[in-house]
Amino acid sequence: MSTCPYKNILDPDIYADSKHHAIFADIRDRSDGLARIDDPLTGVPYWAVTKREIADYVCKHPLLFSSEAKTILPKEVPEEEIALSRLMLVNMDPPHHVKYRRIVRNAFTPKAVSGYEQRFREVARETIDRIASKGECEFVTEVAAELPLVAILSLCGIPMEDKQQFFDWTNTMIFSEDEDMSGEDGFAASQAAAIEVYAYAAALAEKHKTEPLTDIVGALLDGTVNDEKLTPEEFQLFFLMLIAAGNESTRSVIAHGMRLLIEHPDQHQKLLDKPELISSAVEEILRYNPAFVQMRRTVMQDTEIQGQALKAGDKMVLNWQAINHDPDIFEDPERFDVERFARNPELGSQHRAFGKGEHFCIGAHMARLEMQVMFEELLPRLKNPRFAQPVEYVRDYFVNSIKHMQIQFDPEVVKSS
């Protein structure tokens, strides 16, 4: 009996020490970007896509490689849960996907997002104000989580006193593989947190009947698909997706960005010397450590890619982190280089941190602005940053996040008036 030559990249244990990039590179090099991998944890083998050319092909053919059939989550879930999840935008195929996306599209255009900058900057400054004189902080909860959470809650008209509750719900829902984040029975806790978010959404919908909401929630409740409004179930799932995706993913990337700058002090210094490089650094952080590690597709009919025969029903995993380190696209991809995109502006559309095709992240403009503002505000004030303890990573194969990152820096001297 032959054994699979590749490591199972759906094993959450390989992400706990953040050594997975080397595993991805090995698979990509030995398989030329498309590897058949066994998964002893579930018994369901899958095709791992680790090169960008193949990923782009898959994304351009959404009816051949479906998001809807088994959802985009790489794990195996019961059919009844899949049926409910298909009402979520990220798990839709054409033609449903385009119609539902249209409802919220206007809230996330570059023009609309640029109007949020002043508020984002206020939040970033307030965040740094709280820690700057202390000389230390737990970066994930005290800094990285703050702006993305405030931003998405503000857009959804949710009062700030509920912020901690949404932070906890999001952690529990997304990180079901990590006991520290969601408890021993992660799946049950994840489901319970989702039910709480559904109930919150239902209360907002009820409020909208007597006090019309003018934010994204109002747009969802008033919008129509084929002249029909969203059902309560559809609205609740849409709301859950916005909260989870709009909050955790940007938090993860901001935290990884700070980690990378501390690990590469020469790159950190370049940003201090030339703050105009921050926009290039944002793209490099997104390339180097996109929030979502990998997403699932399901092969809908027999097809062939690079001489490999794929069968209808086969599971496929698009590994965004490996794709973003494709040496055919990026020179010396394992090197963290904040000037990479400044030197080569045409590279700006080459990474896939936000996906590709019709599922390109609707919140990409907002995520970029949040990162830009946060690093513009924190870099000049948190001087000489360093790790106070080893970084702790989340044990999860879907979202590559940091659990704890205790850092120290030179305390900011408070000027007396």
C-alpha cells in the first residue's frame, strides 16, 4: 500500500508553531502546484492548489469548481449545516452570488470606504493613546483587534458597549479547532456563538421596522434579489458573515504585520525613514501572510489540470498562502520586503490575499485602509518594539491568526501642559 508523499495541510497541529510555509513550499516544488493529498483525520483526500496560475484558472470557472456544493470551509460538515451555509454569500455560485453581492456592494466601493478614513484614524489614535506610555501591551487584543472590530460594528450600527461580546463570539465561531479559543467542544461552542449572532441580527431586523437603519444592516434589510427581500434566515447569515469576515481577518493581518516588522528590524526602519512606503508594506504583509490560509472548492464534473485527472465530487483546497509565495510570480518569495510593491507597482494585482474572480473579497478596500491607517499611527509612536514573550499562534488551518503577542517598546513620555 502506497503512502501519501505529502504532509496533510488540513492538520491544525502544523499551524500551532507557524512552520507551515516550509511545508507548503515543499508540496509546491514537488507537485508543480497541484498535489493529491490524503487526510487521515477525515478520510477525505483532496487536491491542494499551491501555484497561482492553477488557482486563477479554478477561480475563473466557478461552476466547474464550486463554492456552493460543500461550502468554502475545508472541513467536513453535516449536509444539514451545509444547506444553511449555502445562504451565505461566500458559499454561493453564479447566478445567486452576483445578485446577493449587489445588495451591499455600494457600502464597500473605494469612494465609500475613503469616507471612513477620519473615523478609522480617530480609533487608531485612541488605541495607541491607551498603551503608548505603558511600554508594553498584548498586541492582538489591545491593538490589532480594535480598529477592525470598531469599523465593522460602526458600519452595522452596533453600539460600542457590545464590542467585547462580538469579539468573543467571533473567536469562538472561527477558531473551533483551538481549545483555548472555543473550549473543549469547539464545534458545539462555535454553533452556540453563531446562534447568539443570529439572535442579535433578528433583534436588529425587528428594530428596523420601527426605526429604519441607514447603515449596511438597513441596506441588507431593504435590498432585494429578484424583487424579493432577504428572508430572515438569509439576512442573519449575511450579517454573521460580515461581522466575522470583517473583523477577524484584518485583525490577523495587522498582528502578523507587526510580528514581521519586529522580526525584520531593517524593514521596520525603512518604514520609519520613509512612511510613504507603508502602502507598499501593507501589500507585502497581505502577500506574506494572508488571513485565510486555504478555502475549499468541489469539482463538479470530470476534468483535467496539468495532466492530472480530477473526478466529479473531488475535494479541492486553494492554499492562498502557498499561492502568494509562488516563485514564478514573486522573486525570492520567502523574503519579507516592504519595498517589493513600491519597486514593482504592477505587482499590486498579483497577490491573492483577497482571492480572485467573482469571490474577490468585497471588503478589500476597507481592509487595506484599516491597515494603512493603523501602521501610520502606531509606527512613529511604538518605538523600538520587541517581543516580551514568544509569539503564540492559533491552532487552525483556515484562518492563520496569532493568539497572543506580548510586546515591549520604549514608553512614550507624556508631555506636561
